[in-house]
Amino acid sequence: TEHFTFDPGFTSTGSCESKITYIDGDEGILLHRGYRIEDLAEHSDFMDVSYLLLHGELPSRSEKLAFEKAITYHTMVHEQLNYFFRGFRRDAHPMAIMVGVVGALSSFYHDSTDIGDPHQRMIASHRLIAKMPTIAAWAYKYSVGQPFMYPRNSLNYAENFLQMTFGVPAEEYKVSPTLARAMDRIFILHADHEQNASTSTVRIAGSSGANPFACIAAGIASLWGPAHGGANEAVLLMLQEIGHKDRIHEFIKRAKDKDDPFRLMGFGHRVYKNYDPRAKVMQKSCHEVLSELGVDDPLLELAMELEKIALEDDYFVSKKLFPNVDFYSGIILKAMGFPTTMFTVLFALARTVGWVAQWKEMIEDPNQRISRPRQLYTGYAERPYKPIDKR
Ligand code: CMC
């Protein structure tokens, strides 16, 4: 008597209307508000892209200035949060800290976040985008036992994040323009990707009218897994485990083996059945950054060889498995000095703008209803209660 479509993993279910991001998976095209990701990565900065995702248009000069001012106004976190960090073990995974700390923001903005008020929604959005670099950098600082660095609003978004991550109070931190540009581009490439697991999680959490800071914490939790944002960390660990070109075939063989759970990390995508356009930009950027920094990392050569061998292999060709955004990002982040455990944190930082834009779009959608998937029940039919001495 029940009528619904059974669709595990939501491979064929559209859950919402959205004007933010378009993906053509067969062609390998990604557009934000109609603009190609390649063009945004080349010509824009992360503030342009954030404004675009939130407001639908690229900002004029004055709109951009006002937006940057609104974001920098909120870069500090409540000093009390400083103590919250200190409750974590020093060796906690920074993603675990992110889930906790961002969730805790809801306790600071519990009463002021009236999601029915567009002004409050905008402030919550700005706060999240502004505070994420501070929180991410502090998660790192805590793990290495260095003092927390406060934001400096004379710096741009990426520079400020680098300053809070790699700077120390003892000396002036000189931001390298190469690093800052590379960081900004990585943020752009991760800004949004329509209804992936973490974004859908944010929308589902938010569909009940929940506090937006708590919803973003839910998104961070979902992103953490190796099938999603955790893949960038997993790719680097995989490359390190392979270690040498001679061992690539062994790992390719394992990836193809149905009885072996091993998968080639950074390969395959639910929507892209072609080269992920973000991976192309990332690969180019990887070469540029490594050569500008004078880093010669054998892992880059190993990654390119692995890609070449996989793309010529029948298994990967027939299943249309191509490198995704996570395949090359880890090598750049490693060259920039980030430990592997921070990779997914950077993804979360950048994706926050996408989550916030999608959350806002959902709340403002007149057709919005609480998300409530159905199920195919496969358990017992009704049966008589069994008293304890009969069990
Ligand atoms: N290595 C080996 N085989 C693979 C891989 C891989 N990386 N990805 C998919 N396959 C196979 C899979 O075994 C399945 O084979 P069969 O049809 O014979 O059972 C077929 O390809 C389809 O895979 P699926 O798991 O049904 O596809 P999905 O859409 O459910 O999963 C995915 C997509 C991204 C989770 C998956 O490709 C994967 O696990 N990739 C590795 C992890 C990764 O790189 N994730 C990052 C995704 S992109 C950015 C992000 O979201 O963070």
C-alpha cells in the first residue's frame, strides 16, 4: 500500500531544486552559477566565489569590499572557545576537533540565530565563513603545541589562514604570495559540489529548522569519511604506502580484486564519468606550486604514473573511473607544509561556503519541507511479545 521509490545511496533521487552548482558528469563540466570552475580558479579569488555562491552573481568592486569587510569583522572566535579547544587530547584528529568546535559555536549563537530572519541568516553565514580558518588553524596549533594565533584583518582570507597556521608570536610571519595564491585556488576548487553526502547532510539537518552552526558540524562529520573528503588524506597515505613505481601494478591489481576492499583513493566519482575538471586544475597547480617552492617530491611522479597506468587499464576505463579532486591536492598541501591529518580540515574550511549557500537556499525555498526518506522494511512481521523466561 506504500508508494515510494527504493533508491539506496540516492543514485537517482533529486532531493531539491538548486540554482547554485551544475555538474555534467559525462562531459566533466562544473559550473557555479553558470561560471566554469576553470575560469573561477584562474581569474577569481575565494571571496569572489564565496559571494557568487551566496548571492548568485560575482560581486562588483564595492560589493566585494563590503563583503570582505563583513567577513573580516567576524574572524575572531569567542575567547571562551579557546578553553574549549584545550579539552581535546593533543593527538586528537583535527577533524574530530572541527566537529566538536563548530558544533560548539551553536552554543555561542544559540539565541541570536533566528533562521526565519534573512538578516540573521546572513550573519550566521558570514560568521561561519569567517571563523572557519581561525578554528582550522587552531586545531593545527593545538596539535603541535604552539600558541593560538589571532586573525589579522589586514590580510586576505588565504593569507590570514596561513598566518594563523604557520606564524608564531615570536616573529613576523611573511606570507608567501605563491603559497597564498595556491591556498586560495585550493579553496575555490573545494567551495561547492551540489548535493554530495556532506551537503545533503547539512540540508537534511537544516530541514528541521536546526541551528545552522550545528548543521555545518553535521556536514563536517559526513565529509570526514574516506569515500568523501577524507580521500585527500587517504590518497597521500596510499602513495606513501605504494612508495615506488615498481609497486603500482600490485596496487592496481588489488584495486581490481573484488575480494579485496582496497580501492584506488582519489579515483572514481558518483557523478563524474569523465575527468573531474577540478582534478585537472589541481594537477596543473601541483606542478606550478612544487616548482615555485623548489620542492621535488617523488610522490608527484608516482601519482602521475599511477594515473597513467590506471587510465590505460580496462577495469578503470570500462567503469569510467577517473582521478577526482582529491587525487593531486594532498601533494600540494604536503609541499606547503601541512600534515596529512589537516588535509580534510582544509576541504571542510572551503566547503563551508557551499554548505552555507545551500543551507540558505533551502531555508528560502518556498517548497522546503523536512527531509524524511522512507525505507524498505525487511524485519519481522508482527509477533507476540516474548516474556523474559522464554527468551
Ligand atoms: N578503485 C577501484 N574500484 C572502484 C573505485 C576505486 N577508487 N571506485 C569505484 N570502483 C568500482 C566499484 O568497485 C564498483 O565496481 P562494481 O560495479 O564492479 O561493483 C564500480 O566501480 C562503481 O563504484 P561504486 O562504489 O558503486 O560507485 P559510487 O558512486 O557508489 O562511489 C566513490 C563513488 C567516490 C565513493 C568511489 O568511486 C570511491 O570509493 N572512490 C575512492 C574514494 C575517493 O576518491 N573519494 C573522493 C570522491 S570525490 C571528492 C569528495 O567527495 O571528497
